Amino acid sequence: MFRLYRNVWPSHPPGGGFRDGLSSCASGRIQKARNTQNVENKNNHIRNKGGRPRKAVKKDQLLGVKCSLIERRAIEARAKSVNLSVSEYFRKMGLTGKIDRAEKAFPKEVLQFTGTLNHLAANMNQTAKKRNSNEELNALERANLQHTVGEVKQLVKDIKAYLQ
């Protein structure tokens, strides 16, 4: 049986004639390149890599400012007093010339409640994952669960006291 080598092409393609005046080898390479581009375009549009979405306006330009140590401390203090980073403070002052203090920061107690709730939610997720995988809780995990229940009850009392 006679077998053609891969790098040897027949002088005429089967079916007679060449497409678009190109040899079968050249048209095959062009078609393969088109298919590759189509696959890449489909992959770019369909596939979501995850992570943080891209911002509409990318802030990638750096603007250096020279100042004395005293001026730097004053600028940082003013930025902190309006709950902005130094970059945001400079950007707003440079573009508008004023800072609106309408943005209200959460009180310290509310931030503590949020932190405690996040911590408790993480613990409860770990417990639920273990229970959903049909594993039994050991004595330490049961004790942690009872402690978490106590913390949730105390947190509810603290929130009610804060809101009254």
C-alpha cells in the first residue's frame, strides 16, 4: 500500500481545480487561520475569567506633588476628615474646588456589628459545609456552634439597644 508523506501534496486537489486561484495548500492554511480566529473570537466573548470587572475609566496616570512634611500631614488630615484617600481628595479638589461632606461614614458600632456578622457567617458556612457532606460534628465543633449561637443572640441584643 502506498502512503503519502504529510509534507507531500498531490499536484491537483481531488475534485479538480483550485479554489480562488490558490493552491490547495495555501487555501487550507488560510481556512485554518480563519477557523482559529473564529474560535478565538468566540472564546473572548463567551468566556468569563472571573475576578473584578474592568472599570469604564481606568485611572492609570500618575501625578507627583512636591510638598513639605508639614503640608503633607495637613493634606492627609484634611483627606481623612472627609473620609477620602489623598488621591481622591486631590482629584476632587482639583476638578471641583470643593469637597461635599454629604457622604456619611458609618459609626464605629455599626462597623463592629458588620465585622462580627461576617465572622459568624464564615463560621456558620464552615459548619454547614461539613454537615452537608454527611460528616458528623465532633465535640469541639459542637461547642463552637453553641458559642456562635450565643454570639448571635448577644449581637441581636446589641443591635436592638443601639437602634433604641
